[in-house]
Amino acid sequence: MNEPHTEQSHTDKQDDVSKRPRFVVIPVNTEPVRFEKKDELTGLEVKETAIDQGVDIKVDFVLTVVHAGGHSRQVGDSDTVKITENIEFFAIPDDDNS
């Protein structure tokens, strides 16, 4: 009888694993937030994800990304940021009273 080709089955299993979303946990205001590992997210997507996971921020907060070397930059709602394990986010109320 013909046996199934095990190499093909193994490859199919690897394809299934690679299709599953991978996640990374990144601090937002020191609270752990689980993000799907993608190349980039917008600032708004970062804030919405954090809010959905219980971080006490609002979508109109100002978002800052801090990289492992200490370099930081503000991330606008439509700006993108690469999601990696070596970053953290801080979101604070916008104090612009003008």
C-alpha cells in the first residue's frame, strides 16, 4: 500500500504553524500589553490595543515610544511604529490648553 509522504505532511504542519499569529508583550505605561507581532502599527492601534486590555488611557492621549537605547519619539495616531520586544510605550493626557 502507498504510505503518505511524511515530508509533505511535515511541511504542511510547518505552514500551519507559520500562519498562526505570533505575539509580543510590550509595556504601555508599565502595564504588559499583548500585541500581534506585525511589522508596524499606528499610534492609534497601539492605544486601542492597550485600552482593550485594560490599560487606563484614552485614545486622545499623547503616545511616546521608547527604544532600548533610551531614544524616544512621539507617535501620532496615524504614525507607524515597528513592533519589537525592545520598545515600550507611554501614553499621557494631552495638556494642550490652546
